[in-house]
Amino acid sequence: MKLSPNTTPVEPAGLLIRLHNQVGAAIDVTGDQRGQTRWDCHGCGEHSERPVRDWLWSIRTTANDHASRCRAAYHQLT
């Protein structure tokens, strides 16, 4: 079985944490040298409410909460 590109996407620059939602789609937490972070879900397209203004200590919780609820995967059905 081939995995969806949303399950194992290419790692973005600045990847700090990679979580997976309930069906395996990746949720990436990225950041920069200034300590600003954001998360993006490869399953449903949801992202941080305040991109590039969140800090890792707070965004880790919101990204994990999203991962525990999200069931989207964008799998191509053939």
C-alpha cells in the first residue's frame, strides 16, 4: 500500500515537531530563529490562528489538540 503524500510530506524548512492526526495525516510545527512558530495540517488544511505570532510553548498544545480531533486525510480514492 502506498502512503498518501499528506501522511509523509517532504519536511519543510524549520520543522520542529511532526504530529499525525487520527488517520495519519501529518501536522507540522515549524519555526524560525526568532522563536516564532506555526502549525499546518496536511489533512484538512487547517493552520495556526495567528501564523508566525505563536510561540512553541503555546502552539504545541493547540497543534496536539487539533491532531487528536482531525480525521481528514485528502487520500485519493481510486
